[in-house]
Amino acid sequence: MPKPILIFDSGMGGLSVLQEIRQQRPDLDYCYLFDNARLPYGELDEPVLIQGCVELVVKAVQRVDAALVVIACNTASTLVLETLRAKLTIPVVGVVPAIKPAAQLSQSKHIGLLATPGTIRRTYTHELIAQFAQDCKVELIGSSELVLMAERKMAGQNVDMSHFAEILKPLTALNLDVLVLGCTHFPLLAEELQQTLGGQVTLLDSGSAIAKRVQALLSETNETQGQAGEAVGVCRAWYTTEQLSNGLRKTLVANEFTSVQSFIND
């Protein structure tokens, strides 16, 4: 049997990456592990985040005999990739904020990065800006509250647009033409972001680039057989809380997950 792909995130944000990957390889099996017991990651101390992520991912890889891991979380990717790659023998793919393509696309050379506070303050993020956006003015906006709003939206709750607009006030006052969505939760709010910021702002995320990277790595290994479009694989979801809300469970079922269960107890 082909080995599955493991997708890991703090919550529902990784679905935006999983959807991109499945478009290219719908034939494969996927396991989606989200650490919602510790959401949002942008507020965690670094040692706590690293230890928890590594333990969960290594355990999940061993349980399903995964072919490849995608850390579908910008905040975690800035910290855990090196440690995970040292512990695992399979490829580990992280999410990088789309600073380089944003700088290339921008006409005004005034771009923004919307991410969690953790991603905003990481040295890694500032190195990306220094390397790829030297000719741009880059505005950094951190928000954990938008992560929780995306989670509530995925649970079937309405987005409070007045409160949403209030959070984005620091962005709406700027003359940006490109906004990098540096958290995988934020593409889930793309409609609300575009409505608030206006059509003149282009939203960029890393989902498509990550999907291409995964496909390239899979083509180098014999662990996953078959051709894209040949068949439809299955998706299983694990969560780390003791209970999952009915709204989130319904969303996962609507996204064609064949099983949804606690990683702690299963």
C-alpha cells in the first residue's frame, strides 16, 4: 500500500495547504494532524512549541508510516524544521512566507506581511525580507485573533466584519498593493480580507508553492506509487483536544475526511 502524506498544523489553517496538494495528487492518502489543544501557536513560548510539535509529528509519522511530512504552519516552520529533519529520515516540508514573489509582483514596492506575532518576530522572517525584499518597504502586522476568527469560521460561525475591519485598521491605512498571508489560517479568510482591503490589494500565500515542492519530492521517491488523477485517496483527521466542536467536525466531513478522531485516545 502507498504510504500517506502527513499534514501538520495548529488548527484548521493547514486545510488551505492540503487542498492545494490534493489538487495535484488526489490519488494519495493523507493524514491531517492539528494541535488545537495549544492553539494559537503564535502565543506559545519557543521551547514549548518546539517540544510539543516534534513529539506529535514524530509519533504520527511512526503511527502511519508516512512518506513525507508537511508542517503547514508558518509559526512552527520558523522553529521546528531543523529538529524534525534530524529526527526523521523522510522529507519534511515547511511553509515559508511568500516574501520573494510578493516583492517581485509589487509595482509600488510597498508590501505587507500579515502573520502571527510569533512569525513576525522570528529572525528567519526578517532574513527573508532582507534577502528578497531589499527594494521594498515591508509592513509587518501580527495577529493571533485572526487565527481564532478563522477557526470560528471553519466551525460554521459568522465573521464579525466590524471587528474584523478594526483588527485590519493598521493595514487599511497603508497604500499596499500586495499582502503576504504569512499564516495558513489567513487564506481561509481571503474573502473577508479582500472585502476589507479592496480589490487593489493582491493576496499571496504559499499553498501552491508548497504543493509543487511536495510533488517534486514525491517524484524522487518510490514510496508513493500511481499517477495524479488515477484514483481518489482518503483523508483522516486527528485533533489533540479531548473533544472537537460539532461545527469543526462537520467542516472536516464536508472536506471529505473519512474519519475524525482524537490523537490522544485513538
